[in-house]
Amino acid sequence: MVDHIVHLYHDTPSKPAPGEPCNRCGVCCAAETCPAGRLVFRQRTGPCPALVRHDGRYACELAVMPERHIAILPLHLHPLAVRLFRRWISVGTGCDSVVNVVNPQ
Ligand code: SF4
Ligand code: SF4
């Protein structure tokens, strides 16, 4: 087990248990990068550069504006990249993070 300190806004909801609906707490992406993040940013540890705060929750910019992180992405491929990244990071599915949060506040 690896201990890892992450910093998130205090008003962000606590991480749910694995399998429960994702509440965009941001814990997973603050702790480590997913396969998509590792490919794009060449880093395994968090926080992921694509992790952004939006409406009091966290979001993945690769899944909404990939061109902000992939400068060579042609304009006509933006929609396709968004679809692929959303599928790759499993947007809309339950929490798949097994990170154990010791101090959620
Ligand atoms: S997958 Fe889990 S840890 Fe990651 S943002 Fe969603 S709820 Fe939080
Ligand atoms: S889901 Fe997005 S923000 Fe989270 S680690 Fe993957 S690429 Fe980064």
C-alpha cells in the first residue's frame, strides 16, 4: 500500500465506495493518473493535469476539451477524441477507484 497525500477543495463531496455512482469527488485523479492520463501526460502519480474543478465538483478535461492538452489534435477530430476519452475513462459508470481515503475533510 502506498500512502499519498492529495489536496482537494474542502466542499467537494466525500469519495463513495467502489461501485456506487461517481460523484466527481476527484480523489482518483488526484491520487494517480488513469491509462489515458498516463498516455497523454507520461506520469503515473497524481494530480492529473487534466483534472479540473467545475461547478463544485471535479471533471476530466480530456473528456470535454482534449485539445487543451493535445495541441496537435486536429479540429475535426475534437468530437471523436471526446467520445473516445469519455468511453476510455468510463464516464457515467460507477466509482472504480479503490483508493482508501483516510481523512476525507
Ligand atoms: S470515480 Fe470515484 S474517486 Fe473518481 S471521481 Fe468518481 S467517485 Fe470520485
Ligand atoms: S480521468 Fe481524466 S483527469 Fe482523471 S486521471 Fe484520467 S485523464 Fe486524468
